[in-house]
Amino acid sequence: MSILEVAVDPATVIVAVDPGKVLNRVWVSNGAGLLEDPVSLPVSREGIGQLERLLRAHAAAAPVIAIEATGSLHRSWASELERLHPGGVRLFAPSETKAARVQLGSGRFKTDDRDCAALTYLARQGAGRRHCDESAVETLRAAVRHRRGLVADRKVAQQRFHDQLNALCPGLSAPSGHGRSLAIETPTGQAVLACAAAFAGRSPSARSLIARAPGRLTKTTAEYWVRRWRGCLPPPADAESRARRLARDLERFRTLRADIAAVEDEIAVVLGATDGQILTSLPGVAILRAAAFAAHSLPIDRFSDAEHLYSATGLAPALYESATVRRRGRISRQGLAEHRDALMGIAWGLSRYSPSFAQRDAELRARGMRPIQARVAIARNACRLAYRLLVTQQPFDEEAYLRGRLSRGR
């Protein structure tokens, strides 16, 4: 994935591809201009075949193929074209395409053809990154993103359960300030929901709660919830229909939890096949946090140093410079939110379980930083450490890290 910085020969055929969901916009040109009118080719084997016929018509034996890397839309064509033309595919980030459009005078006018013109302009200068096989990393990234979506669905489902339970049993699912709170994902919460669905909001016995708990539920806890339940207002008139809906939602929630567990097992296997496995040697960073960060950081040679990786997460402060004016603002928030959240998760884990980072966290808070500010500051050190581990593939050594930090006066 090294950067290419050698301008291409004017006779070289350039293929610019702006990916889409159904059709890809394609320009075929050389130093003299367009060889064919811009065309939209289907994202299928037929589209690849039409492009190959265009290239054969112009005797393009070694074309340079510039593709904008937009999420997952570009991957199928990039992989197939790399197979047909080894070493000929160059990938460009959307930010690079936008910067090229600005240089060409159309920064505020985005069309597929303008993007293709920008890609052609960049490819002629020798910019771009080579396409390489990232099958393990892509598999990890897909699994991590799928789990993130499932976890978001689980959070929404939990909020819906509280709403449904409050409607069936007013006051039962109350915030922690009104007594003991009800955690939906625990055996206690699952037992309360199952009884609410089974008895249409009416108070069950402690024995019924214990029987419906998917895990350990003590008699004392069950009796507490029964007493609290009996003090609630009566169920509404449509309690039966509400209970049936709750039962169906509860079944979907159990399936969702099983799906999350299955994906987490897959992530553990796939992470072991990548360089990201080394991140699990960090204190407080288990498989899920390591996978979330590795999925968006690998291959690590995309980043020249740790500062570039930190900037890519969007946690680096925005910088404004003009003549003698130099200002640092809030975090830039560029890049993917998933990448940023993963690094913050690693920083949190280190601040809780690593003595060196816990000490650093205490020092920052003593200086008046709020918890979130301290965690962002720690995230920079965590990013440097994670970068070094990914590059060297050496496990984390707490004592060596502390000695190095003290020797640098940090």
C-alpha cells in the first residue's frame, strides 16, 4: 500500500472509476484526452467485460486504473481488475478526490464525471496507493461493523422494553434514583419481562420469577421485585395485546443476543489471523476492543507514523495557520467514528487496568481536566503504544513502558 509518486507516461491509458451501487462511471483516456465517451458500466461481470473490450480496442496492455475507495462499493471491481491487471490498480480516498476537484476548479460541484476527471488528474501525477490483498482485515472489519450494528439494535430494544414495561406495570421499571434499577440484559430483567408478558402485567409470585430467569436469581431479589410489583398501579385495559407484543419482542431480543455472541466468536477467530492480535496484550484491551481498533488501523503501513494514525481517528485537534496566526481548536472528528470510538475504548481500558496509564489519568484530572478530556489526552499515548505494537509485533511490557516514560520525563 505504498504511495506511488512517479508520473505516468503520456501514452499510458488511464481508467478512472467512480464506484456506485448499481453503475460505475468510467473514463478511459491518455495524455491526448478521452479515448472513449464517458460510460456507466454495471457493477457485475458484464461491466468488467465491457471495460476489458474497451481496453483491448485501444491496445492498453498495462493501463493504470484509478478507483475511488468509497466504503465497500469499490472492492469487487478493485479485486477483479487487480487480478486482470496485476499492479495496475491505484486507490484514492474521497478526500483526495475532493482536493483534486478543488485544484481543477470544481470543488463545490460534485458529479460522477468531475470525480473521474479528478481521479485521472491524480493518476497522471503518480498518486494513489496500490491495491493489496486484505482478505483477513476485510473479514475482520465486516465482522466488527456487523457487531456494532447489532449492539446498536440491542440498545434500542432495551429502551423499548423499559417503555413497554412501564406501560404494563406503571412504576416498575424506574430509574436508579427511585430505588433499585432494572437492568434488562440481566437474568432479573429477563425474568421480569417474561412474567410481564406471561401474566399481562399482573404481579407474579417469587417462584414464577425464579422459574423464568435465564440465569441465577436469588429468592431475596425475586421477593423484592414481587413486593415492588404489587405496589404498582393496575395494568391498562389493552394489557393482553401489549403483553403479546412484549413476548414477541422478547423472543427477538434473545435471538439478537445469540447473534451478537456468535459474531463475537467469529471476531476472536479472525483477529488471530491478523497483526491486530498483539493488541490483546494491553491491559484492559481484550478481543473486542483490539478487533475494533485493528479493523480500521490495519494494514499499519498505511500510516507513516503514530501521529498520522492518531490524526486519522479524528481525535487530533484541528489546526489553523495563516502567516503569524496559529490556533488549535477542538478535535477534528475527521475519519470514521468507529475508529475514534475504538481508540477511546482502548484508552479507557488502559486507564483502568494499566498502572502507568492510571497514574497519567490521575495527573491529568489533578490538573483540572474533565474525565472525557483526560481520556482524549490518554488516547494519544495509547495510539502511539498501539502503533508500536502493530509495527513491532512485540507484546506490551508494563515495566519497560514505565521506564521509557520516566526516562523521557513524561
